[in-house]
Amino acid sequence: MSKYHFNEIEAKWQKHWAENQTFKAENQSEKPKYYVLDMFPYPSGAGLHVGHPLGYIASDIYARYKRHQGFNVLHPQGYDSFGLPAEQYAIQTGQHPAKTTEENIARYREQLDKLGFSFDWSREVRTSNPEYYKWTQWIFIQLFESWYDKDQNKARAIEELRVVFSSEGNIHVNAVCDEGIEHFTASEWLDFSETKKQEILLKYRLTYLAETEVNWCPQLGTVLANDEIVNGVSERGGYPVVRKKMKQWSMRITAYAQRLLDGLDNIDWPQPLKDSQTNWIGRSKGSSVTFNIKDHDAKIDVFTTRPDTIFGVSFMTLAPEHDLVSKITTAEQKEAVENYIEATAKRSERERMADVKTITGVFTGAYAEHPFSGEAIPVWIGDYVLAGYGTGAVMSVPCGDQRDYDFAKHFNLPIPNIFKDADISEEAYSDKENTIITNSDFLNDLNYQQATEKIIAALEEKGVGEGKINYRLRDAVFSRQRYWGEPFPIYYKDGMPHPIPTECLPLRLPEVEKYLPTEEGEPPLGRADDWAWDEKQLSVVSCQLIDYETVFPLELNTMPGWAGSSWYFFRYMESEKRDEVFASKKALNYWKNVDLYIGGSEHATGHLLYSRFWVKFMHDRGLVPVEEPFKKLINQGMILGESAFVRKLNYNNSEVPPIFISNKKFLKESKAKEEEKSIVDYEFKFSKLFDKYLGENRKIQVTMGTLDLHTDVAFVNNSNELNIEEFKNWREDYKIAEFITEEDGSFKVSREVEKMSKSKYNVVNPDDICSQYGADTLRMYEMFLGPLEQAKPWNTAGITGVHGFLKKLWKLYHSGENESFYVSDDSASKDSLKTLHKTIKKTQEDIEHFSFNTSVSSFMIAVNELISQNCNSREVLEPLAILISPYAPHISEELWNKLGHSESISTAPFPKFEQKYLVESSKEYPISFNGKMRFTLELPLDLSKEEIESAVMAHEKTAQYLEGRTPKKVIIVPGKIVNIVG
RNA sequence: GCUCGAGUGGCGGAAUUGGUAGACGCGCUGGAUUCAAAAUCCAGUGUUUUAGGACGUGCGGGUUCGAUUCCCGCCUCGAGUACCA
């Protein structure tokens, strides 16, 4: 055994760790706890590429480091295994999504296992397992059985609300609930039928059914949450999304808007991520104002952030979807308004977004009354006002708001100026800081701050408005018209939803013969034969038995992907009594929350917001001891792929096979810049190739010069040369292709950095890297690429540097005869101890700052130094193995074993840094003249400033650089620099 | 448009408090070894030069004895968000 046989070593230790459960966490320990978690992976069919494990490697290094530091570490892994792709695949192939999910997980696991992660697999979680989703359903029922009390600022049991209703009605109830709930007294409540009571309670529940405008994606056949839509199309698949009114389950996340915002101050997350949650929640401060409508008993409520500009209102604008539109529109305007509404409804969300410039709108014929001046204000509708934000109506102040200004200009509406000395001839004046209000009755000569205070007081006194905080955040739609998700534990009785008793959970996903909606347009669960709830038998029975007396239909929608991922981090804490509780009190109190969470930034407004919401809710109801799930969070940057392109001559003739030209040759021939001209040259130069197929007399039409086509990076070597044979066999029509190569017969491709993706053929598989270089090399190289949080391109060629390092490390421990293992028990040299201790210091600092790339460099430096020092001392080589073990656990474990240890290296304490080995007696001072370093001078460190100065001034080179001048000033920073000015 | 982040050799990147810019690695050049190749080892490698130097961290200013680092004004790229009243 002399060489570094990484494949054998890695397989051996992976097996050993699994068999010995080396990384199993205990729920009881003398040690302090530390919980390291990776964002929940979705097991996609494509498997892992080298970009995926980046975060896992970082978290694994940290977890291993914490173990060395004496922590009881929980580092689990599992799968977010419900979701659209498996279902889409099921629709296409008829295979049960459970089966494909199972296969994907197996493949994922196999790939993960090869990388040597220190996961505690005994706590694995899969969201699609009934034993898991039983508790997702259970939490849903807890939400259903809760309401939000604004006075106590927390969620409470719905039973407590019933008690309040029975004793005093709902007049004093200050809850987050549906709009426009009618007041009732205690006696009225008691007289209501049970159905009526349920109907009212539903308006208060934290998860509720309501007719809402939803994002409907016809191609996916389901609704989508706001965060699942990117640029007006679905995040998955890129299909169009339209707005549609549907009865859906929603989550009253808006109740938590302020707490979700405030909580951000207490968690250690990247600022951009906090910013995007802050923006998503979108808090704005202002006031509500109510406008009466002339000759009508309707009122228009608006929200404004600039109540101080109320005397600048010259018109009102309602969203086309606003409820009042049909009521207040006059007979003369009816046709115009209806045409407009029809036209805007046809425009898709995407069109509306793309076309912000075009101003459209129409007058309703109605007039509102100014609450202070009594003036008549025309009421318009326009699609720049969004139905979903605020009240769906604005008071338009064209002098102060650019959109109102543009609208006014376009329709020739008056633009009264209420700002002192402001020029509004070209654009609105929106500078709050320098505002002085004028032409505004009692607000004249006040600044923004004063006017705002005064007007809000006036509004409140008159009873036509009040100070108000508005949030952009909407309640989250929770229903999906899909099969592969958690069934709602709900059945319908008299049209009202009822939860099935919690002891009957889980409500298992039924079998269906097809994963498509029914002919009636119901979700796939509508195809299930046995999907009715029998209240007497407490079980799921055949739909045929539905009698609406004891047997009722079950909910047909399923829960969205984020249901299972909003609480999974608690499930890992519990390893034993998973049947009895979602997680036991003991486990929850021991592990509390996730100390370190690593994952991509794409979950900023989805998973990371919903989880925080659920945790706050669960905390309110006493289910968990913490209010925030993730104390510290790190976003790992994406690893980008290096796509390879082959250049193909472009011409319109099917008789000629594809002709590819080597990139280097192409650049040379085309003289890089004059591409257009070079096309003619090709025609001439390579005409022989065409002649072969067309005969000499026929000229081919060249349309566009050349085309760059993606080729699989697997066919390209480190020198950018294409393996022509493999490429030819790739596609049927390439088999007969012609290649214009370099003089030496090679064919060069061009490269470009792009996102790593199957469709770009630039995916690098970690399995290949592992078999060629080993997992330790892959782990280290991924870290070595650059800072964890930054995006960086993958370049397989560079991996040899890290691999070479591990070989050198191996050699350092194999300095015996015939490269046999050898360490001596002699004490180490001063230099070696210095190398060791500076590396301990650096590694520790780097890991704590998540600067893993720089510690890999410091290992390289250390090993280079120790080799040149011929170090073979146990005193240095033992601690060195521990330092490296979080990064390269297999080789370290092997070396540790060879050093004579029977316990895993992961149990070894982290080496202690000792300053005394780094103490220097002298320093090589850089001597600068006017800030420019000219030479260095070695001087003892204990010299005083004066002694340093005289030593420097006495040096012969000093005189040389001074060229006879007398220095004006000599700056001396002991231990750092000397700078001579003059 | 707004918010945030980033610009350093041929490439990935380092410089943790304002103190020797380019650590470490890739690539490249030359050499050793080899029948040859791979592997390994040694030396060199920011640009420029009249070989003294000069220039150099996106651009233009400023503060300082000294700026990749701090301040002001721009430019470019990336990410998120988008009629939010």
C-alpha cells in the first residue's frame, strides 16, 4: 500500500460510517447542541450535477467542524417528495408518481452516499410518506381551528372565539378576518344554525375557504401562488397564467405580516434575502380615506401614502374589477365602461405587465365628493390601478404622483398644484423631503410631516379616514388541483368544510386510474372511487355511499408543495415517537431551531416566508418553543456550466450534410472581425466539400454564415478538442457530417459560461468526478472554486491542482521505504510547528467565516511547507489530519486509522491553536518612499520607533532612494511598515 | 424604473483593522526524468521598458505619509422586483 487509492479508501469508510452509524445524533447529551440543515431537496429525475452538492459540502464541513469542537450535531437529510414534475411524468407515462419518486430518491441517495456526507440518515423525512403527511394534515387542522387575535397579537383556538361569540357577540372581537363581516350579538349568535355558525367561523379561521382571484395555469391545470409565477408565466414549465375567480383554500399569512417583518431583525440572514422578504411583504404607511359618491349611497374607500396631498385630488381611479364600478356607472357611460372592462379582462397578466406605457381608462360618469372641500371629483376606471392592492381604488393626485400625472395628461384632466414653488409643468413633484403644502385650506405652509399628522387627525375627527398600515403581501392560496400532494383532511357537510378527527389521520392519498382532471373539470381526486367520509364509521368509503347524512364527500384539492416543507425541520428532531407526535416536547426543547441553514436564494419569498409563518403560528399555539425556524442562513452561489459549441456552416440545402468547422480555424480564416466577408471565403475555400455532394456546377446558397450549436461537454477534453467520433454517434444526422479540422486533425470548440442544465449539454456529473478523482477531491475542489456565496463557473481542468494536493498529503504520511506509511515520535521542528499552528488559526477563522476556499489554499501551503521541511512527526501530522478531515473526510479517516486510532477521526477534538509557536523575533520590513515600496529590511521586532528609524536611515539603499533629499517625515508602524516622505 | 450585489493577470480567485497588490490553484513557457507518453520534480510567468524604472485592482475626482480597502460622482455586468397608490 503506497499509492493513494482513493476509490478503495472512500468506499471502505463510507461503508464503515454507515455500518457504525458514526453520525447518528443523540437527543440527550452533555454537549451543547448544533443543528446544521440543507434546504430540502426535490428528488428530480435528472439526478445531481456538480452544482447541487456545493451547499451540502459546505454544511457538511461545518457539521464535521462543530463535532470536532465538541458539539452534539444534528445534520439530517430527506426529500421534499411531493410535487409537479413527478406528476407531469405520471400523466405522460401512466406510472404512479410514488414509483418514480421512489426511483429518483434511490438514485439521489446513491449519488449523495458517494460524497461522504455525515448525515444522520436514521431521521430521514419524505413529505410524501403517509407517516409524515399525517402531521402536515394535523398542522393544517390546527390552522383551521385557529383565529388571529389582534389584541393579543397571536393565534388562538377557534373554541375560544366561540366562547366570546356566545357571551358578547363579535362587536369587540379584534381579529384578522374576511372583510365586511356583519356584527351580531351573543343572543343572535346563539340563535344561528350550526351551518350559519360554521359559515361565520370560516371567515375567522387561519386557513379558510374563499372565492378569490387566483392565478390559474390552464396547461398545468392548477392554480399557482404568487411566488410560483415568474414574469407572468409559471415557474415550472413557463406556461401562461390567467386570473380567475375560484373557491380555494387560503392561508391567512397576512395576519403575520408585521411579525414576519419584525422577526427579520433577529435572524442572521443575508441582507439581500431579508430585503426581498421586506419588499414582498411591502409595508407602507399612510391612511385610509372615504369618499362619498354624489347622488348615490355608495362610498369609495382608498388607501394613500400621501394623505397630505388630499387637496390635490382632481379625480379618482378604480380598478376595472372593482365592485362599485357596475353600481355607480351612469347610463351614458355604461357602454364605454363595459367595453373597457371586457377589453382589459382579455389582456393576460403578461401583456399587462409588458405594456406599462400605454395609458388606458374610461370615465364612469359618477362623481365623488371631496371630504373637505365638497368639490365634485370625477370617478374613472383604469387598469393602472390593481384590484389586488389596497382597496383597488386610488385618490388621484396628479401633481404628486407620476402615474396619476400621466393619466391626467392623457385624458386632459386638471392638474392642480398644491406644492409651494414646485414646477409640475413636465412631471409630478414627488419629493417628500422638500414639500411645502399650499392651496390646501388648513394644511397650507406645512411640510410633509406636519401636514400628514394634521390631515390624519382631521380625517379621524370627521370619521372619514384614519392612519393605516397597508401590506402588499396577500393571503396565500393553498389549494392545488393536482394529484401528487397531501390530501386535505376535510369533508363537506351542508356546504361547510369539516376536518376529519385527528385520530383518523393520515387521510391517505387514494388511487386513481389517471392523473388528469375529470371530464367535469374536477381535480384528479375526483376520479377516486373511494373518496367519501363516513362520520359514523370514521373511515374513507366509496363515493357511491354519499348520502349527505352520515357519508360526505371529501375535498378534491391537494396541498401545495410548500405545505410539507414548512415544518420538516422539526420532524428531524424526533427520531423515536414519530407515530405519536410530529416531534416530542423533549426533542423540540433540546434542538430548538436550526442553527445553520444552507441553500439557494430562490426560496426567498416562498419556502423561507411560509416556514417562518408556520413556525410563528405553531409558536402561538404552544406547539413549538421557537418563533423563527432558521437562526443563521447562507445562500450558496450557483455553479455555472461551461457550455461547448461547435460551429456549423449555415446553408439551405438538404443534399449537403452538416459541415462543422473547428473554432480556431474559423477565427483564423475569418480574421475574427469580418465575419460577413469571410462567409464568401468559405464558399470559395471549402467549395470542394459542397462540390462533392452537388457537383461542380451547382452553387450553394449560404444564408447566414455559421451557427453555434451546443455540444455535450462530455465529448470535449480539457484542451477544448472535440472527440469527433463520439459527436458523430450522438445524433443520427451527424453520422454523415463533414469536419473542417485544424492542420493537426484536431477540432476545437468554443466555450461560454451558462447555467448548468441538461438542455445546454453542459452538465458535469459528480459520479464521474468521483470515480476519476475521488469524493475528497471533488469536495475540496468545489470549495476551492471561490467564495461559497458567489456564482462561479465550473472548470473540470482545474481539478488536477486539488487532486495533486491530496496526493502530496498522502505522500507526506508515506515517507518510509517504498513509500510506506511512516511517522516518527520525535518532536517536530520549530518550523513545522509554526506551519501547523498558523494553519490551525487560519482554518478555524476561515470555517467560522464560511470562507472555505481560503482554507483549502492554506492546507496546500501547509503541505508544501511540511514536505520541504521533511516533516514526519506525529506531533504535527496527527493534528493536521484533523484539520483537513472536515474537507476531505475519507483520506483523513484512513490516515487517522494508520496513525493507530480505532475511534473515528470525527470524534477527535479540534487542535488547539497556540500563539507561542508563531511568535517571531524579527520582521522583514517593507521600506517605502512616498508610499512606494522600494526594498525590504529585516529588523528585530523589539526595536523602538527611534531604533527602527536610525537603522533604516543608516541603510545604504535609503541614501540611494533619497538622492540627497532630506526626509520631511518618517512614518513607522512597528511590525508593519516604514514610509519615508520627502 | 426601483432594490441589492459585483467589477483585481490568459482563467478561478487572495489580500479578515487603510500598511509589501496578484497568496493558492489552473493554464502557459523552459528544463529534468522517459524509447515515448502519462505521472512526477525544478525554474519562470501582471503590463511595459532605454533594464534605472514607469504603469497597474471598471472610469473620474477626493481624504491620507500610504487606498483593491474610506468618501463623492459616473460606467458596465449580474440577481431580485415591477403600474404597490
